[in-house]
Amino acid sequence: MIVVMRPGASREQIEAVARRLEELGFKTHPIYGQEKTVIGAIGNKKALSSEAIINLPGVEKIVPILKPYKLVSRELKDTPTIVRVGGVPIGGRNVVLMAGPCAVESEEQLLTTARSVKEAGAQILRGGAFKPRTSPYSFQGLEAEGLKMLARVREEVGLPVVTEVMDTRDVELVAGYADMLQIGARNMQNFRLLKEAGATGKPILLKRGLAATVEEWLMAAEYILDSGNSNVVLCERGIRTFENATRFTLDLSAVAVVKENSHLPVIVDPSHGTGSWRLVPPLARAAVACGADGLLIEVHPDPVRALCDGPQSLHPENFDLLVGELVAVAQAVGRTIGFNGRSQQDIEGFAGEKTGSGPV
Amino acid sequence: MIVVMRPGASREQIEAVARRLEELGFKTHPIYGQEKTVIGAIGNKKALSSEAIINLPGVEKIVPILKPYKLVSRELKDTPTIVRVGGVPIGGRNVVLMAGPCAVESEEQLLTTARSVKEAGAQILRGGAFKPRTSPYSFQGLEAEGLKMLARVREEVGLPVVTEVMDTRDVELVAGYADMLQIGARNMQNFRLLKEAGATGKPILLKRGLAATVEEWLMAAEYILDSGNSNVVLCERGIRTFENATRFTLDLSAVAVVKENSHLPVIVDPSHGTGSWRLVPPLARAAVACGADGLLIEVHPDPVRALCDGPQSLHPENFDLLVGELVAVAQAVGRTIGFNGRSQQDIEGFAGEKTGSGPV
Amino acid sequence: MIVVMRPGASREQIEAVARRLEELGFKTHPIYGQEKTVIGAIGNKKALSSEAIINLPGVEKIVPILKPYKLVSRELKDTPTIVRVGGVPIGGRNVVLMAGPCAVESEEQLLTTARSVKEAGAQILRGGAFKPRTSPYSFQGLEAEGLKMLARVREEVGLPVVTEVMDTRDVELVAGYADMLQIGARNMQNFRLLKEAGATGKPILLKRGLAATVEEWLMAAEYILDSGNSNVVLCERGIRTFENATRFTLDLSAVAVVKENSHLPVIVDPSHGTGSWRLVPPLARAAVACGADGLLIEVHPDPVRALCDGPQSLHPENFDLLVGELVAVAQAVGRTIGFNGRSQQDIEGFAGEKTGSGPV
Amino acid sequence: MIVVMRPGASREQIEAVARRLEELGFKTHPIYGQEKTVIGAIGNKKALSSEAIINLPGVEKIVPILKPYKLVSRELKDTPTIVRVGGVPIGGRNVVLMAGPCAVESEEQLLTTARSVKEAGAQILRGGAFKPRTSPYSFQGLEAEGLKMLARVREEVGLPVVTEVMDTRDVELVAGYADMLQIGARNMQNFRLLKEAGATGKPILLKRGLAATVEEWLMAAEYILDSGNSNVVLCERGIRTFENATRFTLDLSAVAVVKENSHLPVIVDPSHGTGSWRLVPPLARAAVACGADGLLIEVHPDPVRALCDGPQSLHPENFDLLVGELVAVAQAVGRTIGFNGRSQQDIEGFAGEKTGSGPV
């Protein structure tokens, strides 16, 4: 940590800051410049929030030197983490396709979608039972009933399931049915939910908050790892900016930044990231090209009649066409994708594995 | 609702859209322009999310005409709502000061602060027992112990208490101690928490999310009103922008926009909005000048040693000076402020009233 | 400047960086931490852009310690600069009102407006002759003809004139008529225009760019001061954010941040900042309350028929009402405002002074 | 255009708005809803800015139905425009690589870079002679001398040249040397410069402004097309957002949005878009995968000693490696890239063509 003193800070002020730092267990290294003095402080940052220093007289600002996250960082662990969801590894050479409807609407809708996306190459089924909706008057999801449908369709089709949990009180319930728990963008800094979901030991899909920096996103993941669960997959889904031609601004640079700083896998959701099914294919291709470990894509058998997010849902035929394009892009960057990659060496089988099957 | 058809949409497509709208209970009014056709649709919007139409062939976009919120809107109720917190009315002629430490750290710290802010003119005591922190390694609050300190200090000093609730599981506990429940910015779209907190019937302080538009913020309030509780006070606390000279960008225009569109009171938190105690006084004055119904200000007896948000906390002496300035600004805009205003006609007494005193 | 080395940087890399810094004239102070090494570098920053170091092997990042601006900073000059425009001082105790139509449309329109705003208390007349318009199909201003109208109305009414210059080729022309040159938000980083306008010696009104940080804005002012002209008044006019209830987000914190870091006066334009005349009064009051040295307000005698920015233009009657409110707010913060303040000690007379009167 | 009336607007107000619209040449279609009335207005939008209506009593808002741009739109011209720069077509099947140093520093630096990027596959040489710099103390470019170097190196190496013009007064000079004129992000709404550069008839590379929506960017291009020059190539280079892990946020969705709405080619600048050479390769691959017609990449023979933007400049060896990756991605999306694609059917030869060679 570097403490920058204001120009004109007195020697007394500088010494008082140094003394306080030493009381807090730091070794100090003052450097006297012509205009300003800075004090290098070496020691255990955990012992101190910079807040204890910033208000001392004469202090202008604190410059942190160490990253605020530890467990998620490449500095701690340099090899990529592989997260297994019902036997499907995420974070290896294969790019994983997660697909399905925004919301579970009926068993038939879910089953039709699941079959078509599996046929096209998807390896994980997505579907919302609990839906966070901006309006209290919008469809809020089938809740427990939706979870049961997900479990039955999983049995029938043979795809592991990811679904969102919104409330600490539902964590146990959802974990009883799902193979992976999704923390939505609006709950990225719902720290209690992070801890509770983390404590289940289930793989967690952690969506980036609309206004979260990459650093804050990694700090949210740190909460989960700190709770003892390192099965975290990050998901970029667009941030809030002034641009309104798209619903959000998909930040693909974040994929590369995460890869540089963390060992966790990172996937991309071009459906929420753009808000328009027409934009999903180009951005899905771009996500694979820049190194994403997977894609989360909304597919609905009848987007015109979808109860949620129809405008951004692909028709199964278009999803199938898209996967064809993605296979080529994945190959161009030295990777495999989806079902077609399942015979690859670093992909384990799913069929034979036992996954959660409802609360006992 | 106006449905805009793409240029070149066929007559069949136009008619299909009109037919679908009529099936959904709308009366339709197509207008054929030279380049584009639009279809006006009149009817009960609740029955339909625009999502059911947007994906029909030939549709370019949907333009909503009615506001998505009802219960919070001035169109429904044109007189300002007055929310009473432990006898203190918010939303009337008097501008209410809520002040106290970011986090409750000890009973002594809280008591000292409470006495000094009351002396200066504050009418409500703030203090966090449950703290949402970006880092799992930061101080997370005293939790239940902190709530008890808040209740004891309330008895001692005679100020009603506002404190944050972060988890649906804690709503009952917190409501047992607090006079007003705060929903933090990071939980503004934690819809389950909104419903649960709303259901207590307690006054709710709803902070604006970092990336929330005013419309989304009002929709969050709509969740609470829809749960039967109209005691909602909105709190502007800064939004995320590219500017990094301040921690957030305090959006004072939002105060005026809320006033124009909603009957709910709106207050401003210049401490979080700027992140720096030096900027609190000018922005607090500005908030009062532009019509805020109250201020939420962090005050700490020893900001240098604060466990949370020291950099943005005012020393009690500075808070006292600030209140002096605010009294003058309030008067200039035809209002009273804080304790000094308590003899005014539209302010009710607090001392004699019974407020919550812990779970029985 | 602090050079932060990556974790695991070798001693050779550290020494190579130190050597390079010394070649560039710096004295170096390496501090070896447990995880990272940092090198403090003291010397003349002007001699070096950090770009010369950042790419050396093992370097993680550079942390600047000194501010990048010099001439505009309070560190160089701690007393507020007073800029005189046709005898009206900006930056003293009096808050200056600049008002007039967005665009000069006719001599009659301008004259009517000028008379009414002067009557209400305005001290400077604004009016655009060259208009930057998003669309090539919008009214682009009366150009030279508009300048002549401005000059004639100035003679008639006795108010100095501020008007925008958009092109280096027009600087001499505009400077021949105007008392103050405005650099618009879209040209804030048109560095050639800054230099050219600065070189006239005329007072410059420098609007903040839509996407400019306060630091970049001050750097733009630095260009003008560096060209030898310190008569710069800064103007906050809203930044681009995700919020769309207002046209831009007026950043009043920036006023306080500028005051803390610079000696230059700063005014606020609530008309462009909000885009709606209904929001102008509350935000104008807020601007004065938080310390702005002036206001730039669009007034049009017939906003419904304005050729430009009608929606944000006040009718003269509303402007008159607003000034009444502002006088009270200014008084509450220890200042005077507009014409009413002209008898104050720190305000010099305008009538007797000679101002520019067209090219000779 | 749809005029939405406020709830409670009187029949007189509605009729007055309709009358005014009819005076302005519109045919009106009022639709009376239960809560609000809207008036559809059909006619020539050019004749009217919505500003003429918005301030009429009872009007709540105006909803435009037609796009504000015409000449750049796919609605006018559905086939992609191919822009030829010194014989290199942009906008066809081949993805064009433009590469070179941020700033021209010396003839040797430029020549070395030009040779290496051509060898690697680049088809156009970039290099700044006039440099817009945030600080007046940074290197501002070699100006006219730099232009001459660009022309000499073009002769020597055989690559057409793109370089920035910042000032209307330099347009003729720069156009005398360059094959393509670049309008930088900070000048995207310098409308005079757009017109002046457009009037040369030279191909224009129009960078997106830091705070420009896609619509505003297309409107800036409309200025150039309206000046009679349709040789415009758009360049996405990152927008300003709250994220600070990258210098800007590269908005690749914008590429797809432009493709959907305009016939103009669009390229991507991952160097400025990310600000870090480490992030250039993944984002360059992503740009090609999502449909960009070209890339603009900064390459410097000795990034450590670059006078400008060293941190984001690729070393020639890394550029060469990157091109190899891009060839594979281009192929995966059915395109060719760079020099390797020059034998393709839709690519014309460059060597034999005469390009501009300095002012005569």
C-alpha cells in the first residue's frame, strides 16, 4: 500500500501517518519528493482496511498495490479450474453450450426445448423456475413446480440442469433439484445468498452485475470460494451503459481480463447481453473467438408466445444453425464445442453419473 | 401501445399482428405511413407483456404509451404521500435529517453519535448492523448484537432508528428492532426481499440501485406497494458512471424526476453518493435546494478509526456546521429542516409516541 | 510515480526498470514487499510519459502521484481566479446569470429575449450563431449573420455576449463580435480549437465533454492556460450515463470537485444538463446551493416555435420566477446573484466599459 | 411520429396539437385511449423537428417512428457499400488489416513497421502525424513532416496510408498525402470537420465517439454522405463506461447493430478499445468472428520506447502471430483476411494502382 500525502503536508503529519501504520503492523518506507511525500507500507493488508488511514490529517489518497482478491486469483493458483456440472467439465478445451428457455412454462415446453438443444449440441439445460422480474405484474415463474419439471426433463433427456436461486430461503430447495445454481446479475452482491449458495458445495454460475467492475465480480466469487466452494463459473451478460441500441453492452474484454487475473472458467450470455435474438449469433461467435469457456443461450420453441424474454430467444432451428457456426469458430481457436466435442480426451461422460434428483 | 412494423412489412403481416392483438383483447388502430405502418393498440396492458408481439414477423419495435408503474404514480394519486417513522413525518414541508454511523461498532460509539446528531438537529438515527461489503474480508457488521444496541440507544436518546436488512430470513428480526427498514442499493432488485420487507408494514427506505433507471427504481417501489405497504421513502445515493473523481455520481435530477412522476417522498444520501466527507456539505445543500424531502448522512465520532466508510463520514462538529447551512437553504426554498422545524405545523411530535422495541 | 512490478518479477527485471528510470533522470527507491516490489521514482514528470516504462518486462502498472495538470491547479495558485466578461466578474461572490436563446433565430427574437432576461437579472446574453447539431437536416444556425445580430443587440440592451465557436477558421470572426467564446461539449477535446480560441486572449467558456472526467476537463483547460490565456470559465452541462429520464446526467459533484482542485470559476448549464425546462428550476437552485459561480440558462420567448432545443427552454416569465428563487438560495449560501448583486463590493460596473464591437 | 398526450389533456389541447401538425403538413390520426390519447402524424419528417410540438400544452412526449438517418441506412440501400482505399476494397468478403504505429516518430520507425506489418499481411498502413493528446505536455505528432514520411514509406513499401486529420485547416494538406482520412473519436461530432473531410471525396475512416450511441455515429456518417461522399468506413473503438480494467469498453455488439441498419463497412480498433496489447489478440479474433470488415491495430517496433500509446502497441512478432490466428477465424466465418486473401475474386490489386502522392 502506498500512502500519498497532500502537497504541503507537515513533517509531523507524515510521521503521525507512519506511526499509525507501524502500530497496525506495517513496515514503512517514506519517499520524500519535491512536491509530495509518499509512504510505502509493507505488511498484511487483511489486517487493515485503507479506511483507517485515509482520514488522517495530510493524507491525500491511498494506492493499493495488492489485488483485493486472493482465492480466485491466478497469483494463488495459476492452472485453470475445471468445474464439473453433472459430469460436464467447464473450463477445459471444450466450450460448453448451456441452452434452454428463459422461464420454465410447462413440462411440454421444457421437454421440447431440451430435446432440440441437446440434439443441436447443448450439454447443459437452462430454465428459470424463480424469475426476477422488473415488474411485479410480469410472470414470476412456476417456482417449486418448475423445479420438478426441470428434474423430470433431466431424467428424460439426460442433460444436467442450471437454474437460478433468488432467495436464501430457497437455496436448499433449489439445490435439491439443480446440478448448478445460478446467481443472477441483480443478486451478484447479495452476499448472504453467495455464502448460502456456496455452502451447498454445488457448482455456482455467477452472473456479473449490471454495474459491477470485473474486480467487484471477482470479489463476489471470492465470497463463494471463501465459503469453501471453488466450483464457480463466471458469466458475462452485459453491463449498463448509455448505448440503447442493445439492452445491455456485452463486455467481451471482460472475458480476457478474467482469464488474465483468475483461474476460474468464464462463459458468456449473449441473449441477455444483447436483448435481441438477431444479435445472438454474431456475439456468440465473438465470445468463443475471444476465449469464453461456454455460452448460455436462450432457446424457446415458440418465441412469439414466450412468457419471458421472447425477443432474445432463438428458435431451435436457429440455435441449430448457430451451433454449426460455433463449431467452426471453436476449431479456429483450437477448441471443441458442445456435444460434438464430447469424445475429446478432456471431456468426461455424463450419462453414467449420478446427479441430484430432488430433496430426499 | 404502438406496434411499429418494419419498412416493407406485408399486408398479411400487418393483419396478423392486428389479429393477434385483438385476440389479446386490444382494440387496434392501424395507421399506414409512406415508409412504415404503425398499429395503435388500446386495452389492458396488464394482460399482455409486449413480448408476445415483438417477435411476430414484420414487427420492428413496440412503443409503450402507459407508464409501467401504477401504484407509485402521480397519475393514480396526485397528493404527496407522507411517511411517518416513529412519529417523524417524511414528505411534508419539513426536510428530515437521518444521521449516524455507517456501521454500529459499539454501544458507546453509537450513543455518542446519536446524542451529537440529535443535538445538531437530526430526527432519525441511522446505523448498520448488517453490512453488505464488497470484500468478504471486511467488517460485516455486529448483526443481532448491533440491532440491540440500536434499540437501547433509541430508548436513551429518543430518536427513531433506520437500519438495513439484507436477507429475507432477517426481516422479522430487524423489523422487531427498527422503526424503518432500509433496502440497500445492491438489493434494490432483490424482489423477494422487497416483498418480505413490505409485508411487515414498516416504513421502507428504498435506495436506488447503482445501475437502476428512475423507472426501474419506481418499479421496485411498486413491488412494495403491491404487497400492501405504501410507506416507502425513496433514497437517491449515486449511480455508476465513468467519472472516478467521486465514488458514484449523485443524480440530483432524479429527485425532480421522481417528484414529477410519483407521490412518494424522496431523500438523498450524499455520503455514499460522493464517497468523500469534503463533498458532503455542498451536495447536501444542493439536495435540499432541489427539493429532497430528507438527507441520510454518515457521521462518526472518530472517522479515522471507523470500521466502515470512514472517508465519507462527517465528524459531529462538521455535521453541526452543515445543519446550520442547511437550515438557511431550506428556508430559501420555503421549507424547514430537522429538529428546528419540529415546532412547525405539519410536524408531529415524536417523544410521546410508542415505537417498536424489540421482538416480543 | 510508483512503478508496481508483477508478482514474480525477477531481480534482473527490477534492476532493469530502475536503470531505465535513472537514465530518464529519476531517483529511484525500490521497496521489496513479500508479494510484490514497487519502485518509487522521483523527478520531473514532464520529461517522461509513463508509457516509456509500462512495457518493460515485469512491470504490472504505473501509479502517478502528481496531478497531470499544473496551471489550472490549486496547488499552483490557491486564490480563486476572477474572469471578467465585458466587465462582469465571474468567480467572485456574485453568481452570474447567463441567459438567452439556444440559437439566434432573428434580431427580434434575440432582442425580445435579451431585454426580458436583463430585466429579470441576467448579466450576460447567450445565443448560438454556429450550432453543432446531431443531424445534418436540423437548423445549423445563422452563422455570421447571427453574430452581427448578437453585436447589435448587445449595443441596444447592454449585455455582454457569449457565443459558441466550432471551427478554428471562425475563431477570428467570432472573437470579433463576442465578449466570451464558448467551446461546446462536443469540442472539449478539439485541441486545435482550444489553442486557437485561447490565443485570442478572450475569456473562454469551456463546456465539459459528455464523456469527460473532471481530470480530462481540467486538462482541456490546461491547453488554454498553456497558450497564455487564463480567462477560462468551466461549465458543467451533464454527462452521458445509462439514465434516460433526463437527456444527460447533471453532475453537480463535479462543481465541488473542480473547486477543490482548481482556481478556475465553474458554472452550470441545467438546460442542456436535463433537457427539460421543467427540471431547470430545481437543478438551477441546486447548482447555486453547491457553489456554482454562475448559470447558463436557455430562455426563448416562444419555446413552442424554437428552432433548437425548445423542450429545454424556459419562457421569460418562468425565468423571472426562477431568478426570484435563486436570489434566496444565493443569499442562503452567502452569495449574491445576477443583476441584484451588482451593487456589491466585489462586482465592477459594466455599463461604462468598452467591449468588443465587431471586427475593425 | 406519434405524439403522446398527458393523461388529463383536454380535448382543446388535443385539437390544438392536431391543428399545429396539420399546419406543418402532417396528416393526423388521433387514437383515444382510456388513460391517454396519442396522435399519429404522417408526413415529411424533414420538415419538422419534434421540438416544434413537444412544448405545446398537454403534450407528454414525441415518439419518432422513422430513423433519423437516411443516406447511410439499409432502408435506402440494401447492398453493402465497398469502399476502396488505394485499391484495397473494404466491405467485401475480405477482412482488411490496417496496422502501424500510433504516431509517426521517424522515417526509420515507420519504414520498419510498415515492412513488418505488410509482411505479416496488413493491407493498409496507419500512422498519426497529427495527434490529439489529453495533455498539452505530451508529444503532439510530427505534423507535416510526419505526412511526408507516410508518403515516402508508402512509395517504398507499397501500402496505402490512413492518417488522422484534426483541423479543418489541415484537410487539404492531409488529403494531399493520405489515401484515407481518419476522423478521430474526439472529433466524431466536429461537424465542420466531417463536412470538410467529406468534401475531399477521399475515403473517410469515422471513429465512434467515446460517448456516442450507434445512432449518433450513423448521423455523423450521414453528414459525410450528405456532403456527397459515400466512401465512409465506420470504426468501433470502445466507449466510456464505469469499467476501468480496460481503457474503454469495446462494444462489439455495435458491429452487428451497424450491419443490421447500415450499408457502410465497419471495422474495429482493439488497440484503443482495450488499451492493452495483451487484450488485443482475443478482441481482434472476436471482432472478426462477429462480422467486422477490418481491424485497425497499433504495431510498434519497440513498444517500450514508443512516444504514444506504447502500452497498447503490439510488437511486430506478436502481430505476425495474431494474423495467423485471424486467418483461421476469418475462414471459420466464411471470409478471408489480409494479404492472404488478395488472390480472392472480390479483391482488386493494389500494386498497379495510382494513389495520391502528395500535393502538386
